[in-house]
Amino acid sequence: MLEQFIRSNLKAAIATQGRFANDHEMVAAIKKQKLNIEMVRNWMQSYRLLQGVEGKTRDKLARVYIEFAYANHNFLEEEIKDKFKNLHNELQGVMEKKRKWLSATSKLLSTKTKLLCH
């Protein structure tokens, strides 16, 4: 079910995300491997992903994303489901309180996917 949702909405999600200026900076930084915690935190905050999350945890979440972005350069469309689950689980593991990270994970993955499509 999740895989079907992702596949049927991926192109629309990427198109929508493409309208956000911060995403272009993130894609460029991923390509150049120039991400830093402050940049990722600001980007996450622009999507309101960090509401109610304390500073140290914000840094940990940013590190998880940076590690994910650098470790996953070339994945196949068939691997999206597993990548999505892995990133979601890693983000959940950082959080002190369980939180619904479906939206956050999809935003993070769509930015990474845009990189792979360019």
C-alpha cells in the first residue's frame, strides 16, 4: 500500500517540491557533498519538521539526513520503499518521543530523488 502510494504520487511530489527554493540549495549541496548541520536544520525548519523538537535532537536529525544523503547516491526505483522505511526508522530512532515522520520522510526522500533525476 505504501509503495503504491509513493509510486503514484512521486512525480507530483517532486514537481511540488521543485517550487521551493531551499530544495535547490539542498540538491546542489548534496551533489557537492557540502551539506552541514545548520543548512539541513534550516531546510527542515522551512518545512516545519522540527516543531517541538529540542536543539540537540535537531542536530541528530540533521546528521541522520546528511548520512542518508551521502550514503545513497544511486538507488533504483524498486529500492524506494526500503530506503523510505530505513530513513523513517532512523529518524524515529533519534526522536525521544515517537512522532509521525511520514511527511518528513517523504519530503527528505523527494529532495534526494530530485537529485537523482537531474
